[in-house]
Amino acid sequence: MLRSTPLGRGGAYLLLGVVAVFVLLPIWGLFNVALDGSLKGAPVELRFVPKEPSLEAFRSVWNEPAQSLNFLGLLRNSLVVSGGAALVSVGFGLSAAYAFARFRFPGRGPGLFLLLLGTLLPPVALMTPLWLLLSMLGLRTSLLGLMLVYTAFAMPFCIWTMRAAFQAIPLELEEAALLDGASTLVTFVRVSLPLALPPIAVAALIAFVLGYSEFAIGWLFVESAQNVTLAMGISGLMDLGRPWSATAALALLMSLPVVILFLLLRRWLLTGLSLGTIQEEE
């Protein structure tokens, strides 16, 4: 076992301090810009505290961020699209992940390769086929169509993540349940699924954030102002020439659902996968 020295601990604390500064400084800058009522455009000088503290930027973006919808309208669209994409990706991906982890069937190898390819392809590579598919289905300009777009981006990653989680669960636990008379479905629901909840939560959160923060591709599938999301609203603020304080305020308001979701899932996100142990009789 390696013993830590005072010099080593000091170096580690110094490194952590530098990393913390790089992480927290942009967040503080965002608060500083959002609360500075003197800004009429882009910041022209470095300030660590607002020159004229004001909440006017928050009031402005709450009432009319960038489109005809208010903040709650944009938030509703974002939650519908990103939440739906996360639920569909995890819900449909669970069965596929378990099948790839536990069963051997024709086409398993090519299927895994295609999933891996799906995680490596840039989203822009899927834009044309998704455009054509959603146009044929009549969903291209709807929130449901946008949700399906983000689902297509997130599902390969979710399946790979959950497959690794199921593979890490000792097979003996499932075999013991089967010997006790449980069916494959009951074994999956009562044994495998609870043990895989931490990585499932990670996959769901990443799928949610992917759809929640994306805006560039979303503009290609949205034509009505009623379907604009929060991320699109932030980009719209820049196009309209609104003060940077409004952009910073909307970004802070947009981050609240993600922070709340992280706090709700922190037990699973931070503790990792707990698989349990098998007690052997001596």
C-alpha cells in the first residue's frame, strides 16, 4: 500500500484547487454578467462583481426569452423533448442491453458493431436520413419528431452503458433465481434491474442532458415558434442582439432543472454500481 507524504498531499490539494478555479470561475462569471444591470451589449472589461447589481435580466427573459413563448413555455418544450428522449432511450434500450449482455443469437456481433458505430458517428451524419424519415411520417416539424431525433442520438450510448452494467452482475445471482423457479422476466425485474440502477441513472441523465442542451440540429426540425426549446431560445437571444446579461440569465435559469435532476439522482450517480457478493459455504 502506498503511503502519502505531506508533499504529495500538498501537490494533490494544489492540483484540485487549480481544477476547482477553472470549473467555478466560468460559473461565477455567468452570475456576474447576469446580475450586471449596466451591460447593454457584450462585456468589455473584466469584473469580479457586478457594477450595477440588478435582476432586470432575469425578469426580461422570464417574460419573453426570445420567441413568443415565455420561459415556462420554453421549459415545457425542453422537458417534453429531452425527458421523452431519455425515457424512450432507456425504456427501449433496457431490453436490448440485457439481450446483448446475456444471450447469444444470430446477428449479435454485427448488432453490437452497429451500436458502437452509432456512438461514434457525429450527429450531423444522421440528419439527412432522419429528415427524410420524419418527413415521410409527417413528424418533422413537431415536438414528437424532435424527441425521436434526440432518441436516435442517445439510444446507442444508453444500450452500451446498460449492457456493460448487466455484464458486471454475477451470473450466479440470476441462475440462483432461475433455480428457485423465477422466470427470465421476473429474474430481470427483481434481480438484474435493481443492481443495474446506478448506470441506468447515468445513461438516463446523459440522454436527458444531450437533448436538453442541443440547439443547432433542433433548428432544422422546428419551424413554429411554439416548438422552440430553451437551448434554441438562448441562441435566439444572440441573434436578436439582446444584452449578454439576458443570455447569461437564461442560461442560469436553464441549468436549474439539470441541477435538480442531479441532486435527485446523486445517490446512484455518486455511489456507482453495487453488485453485491455471493457468500460461499466453506
